[in-house]
Amino acid sequence: MNYEKTGPGRAALFHTSSFTPHNFLMTDLRQRTKAFALQIIKLYGDLPKSTEANVIGKQLLRSGTSVGANYREAYRARSKAEFVAKLGICLQELEETHYWLELLIEADIMPETQRVPPIQSEANELIAIFTSISKKTKAGMKK
């Protein structure tokens, strides 16, 4: 049998050909956070060439692309405590990303085009998902 280690917050071992909703969610989040980073990269490339856009854009680029990297670290965490801590970093980076997106719009650096609201919406959805996973994992640690 081919078994794969899945990390904390998930079953200790699972058969790689079996499907579980939790396993699917974790893989889906790896893909979603990567897609989120790609949206941020494309948005950064479309920012105006001004000092303000450059400064805020680089902050946006750092925080928005780090979500996926930190989630991948959480995915391979060695303990539930490490998993929860890495999810906390993901949440911080998502909140920061949302802040920079708000500044880009409110400072009139980038008009609220059709591209920004879907990115903000995805950030909000990821925040809700990571918050839920973190709370459930913490509750499981107390048992």
C-alpha cells in the first residue's frame, strides 16, 4: 500500500487513492492560495508607474504571495501547534494584503476596476476558511 503523511489537523496516514473531504480541502487550499498569489502578481504588473504605486505595490506583492508559501509550510507542519501558528501567519498576511488593496483604491492609485473586488473577495473567503480551520484545530488540541 502507498501511504502518505498528511500532517497535523488531518488523519495521521491515509491511502493516497482514497478521497476524504478534509484531504481535498487541504489540496484545494494549496491551489487557491497559489492562484491568489498569481492574481496579486498580475495586479502588481498593471499598477501605474508612480512612487506611491511602487511602494504600496511591493508591500501588496510581498504579503499577497506569502500566503501560499506560509500555507504550504502549515500543510507540512510537524505538530498541531505549529500548524495553527503557520495558519496565524497566513491570516496576518491576508489581512495585510486586504489593507494594501484598500489603500490602492482609496488613494486613487488604482481605480476600483473589475479586478480588485474579486481579489478582495477571495482574501475575505480565505480569511474565513483559515479562521475556521484554526479554531477547529485549536478545539481539537484541547481534548
